[in-house]
Amino acid sequence: MASTSVLLVSLSLILINIITLPLLSTAISSCNGACKTLNDCAGQLICINGKCNDDPDIGSNECGGGGGSSSPPPTTNNCQPSGTLVCQGKSYPKYTCSPPVTSSTEASLTLNDFSEGGDGGGPSYCDEKYHANSERVVALSTGWFDNKSRCGKMIRITASNGKSVTAKVVDECDSRAGCDAEHAGQPPCRNNIVDGSAAVWDALGLNQDLGVVPVTWSMA
């Protein structure tokens, strides 16, 4: 009888330990952190094979070139997603912020057609006008666009080949909304996007077929 009681007590302790084990953290993970979905990863990171890592599609470099480093993203960049938007079955992060602007701000340069009937749908947000592909103009992610404060201002973009060009800010690359007629069906922009015209890509000597390339930018 005594041995049966001891066994019951032991089983009870085991059950208590199992029940009181901490649940898997729902906190946003940094480089090499555990993840199951895109939303589990911080900043520009995505979930690859159960661990947060750089996104090869946008060329993010928070983990040191996609090497899976355990180092967290820079502490100066506290920009986190403000939610998600599901578009055609895929979940996209939404941002109201962007990384800090410096004298050499890392970004992903994308290609945009600012002309009527082009990629953006409507006219540019800053001046309510369309712009020819021959104009060196850009749209900035919501955080960098900063509620129109950079409208009409010039920025300098530098490519990895060493070439640089100045371009005028005429539009916002919306990081908060998308997948609707107003945004021509496109998902929300990442928070580190400089969306450049064909003239910008040509001036930098870049292949437009790439679609996305890493660059740096600053105020001109």
C-alpha cells in the first residue's frame, strides 16, 4: 500500500511539472530565433527552416548576409510590425515606421512605373501628378516618407557598384495597407523600400530585370 502511495505521489509531481512547463514564447524572435510563421520574426527577417533569418527576396542584411548569425538586429532600429495583412492567402507585415535615416541608410531599391496606367494606379501622393519613366523620381516606405515631410526633396541613392544618383521624392510606398484597387492590388511595402523609376535604375547602371537590389540612401 505504501509503495502504491509513493507511486501516485511521483506521478502527481510529474504531471504538475509538465503542466507548469513554460509555454512556447510568442515573443518576436531575432536572428536565428525559433519561429513558425513570418509574424514570429523581427524587422525584415523571415522564417526559414524554423529559424528567423534574412529575407533573400529583399536583400535584408540584419543577420550578416543570411549566414544565420545569432546576433540581434541593431538596437537603434526598434521598428517592429504594427500588424499583418492577409492578401491572396499570404500574410504580410504592416509598418508605420522605418529604420533610422543616416548618412548611409540601407534600403532595397525596387522598380516602379510612375506614369499614368503604371504600377501605382493613381497619381503620385505628393503632387497628384503622374511622372514619366525618364524622370528620376522615387517613392519611400511610410516611415521614411514621414507624412509627406520629404515630398519634393532630393535624396542620393548609391548602388553596390559605386554609382550614385539623386532623385526627387514624389510618392509613398505604403507600408500600412495594400491588396486593394487604391494600391493596384499590390501588398504593403516593406519598411525599407526606395521605389525608383526606370531613370533611377538606368542612372545607377542596374539591370531592371532584377526587380530588387540593395542600395544605400541619404538626403541630398
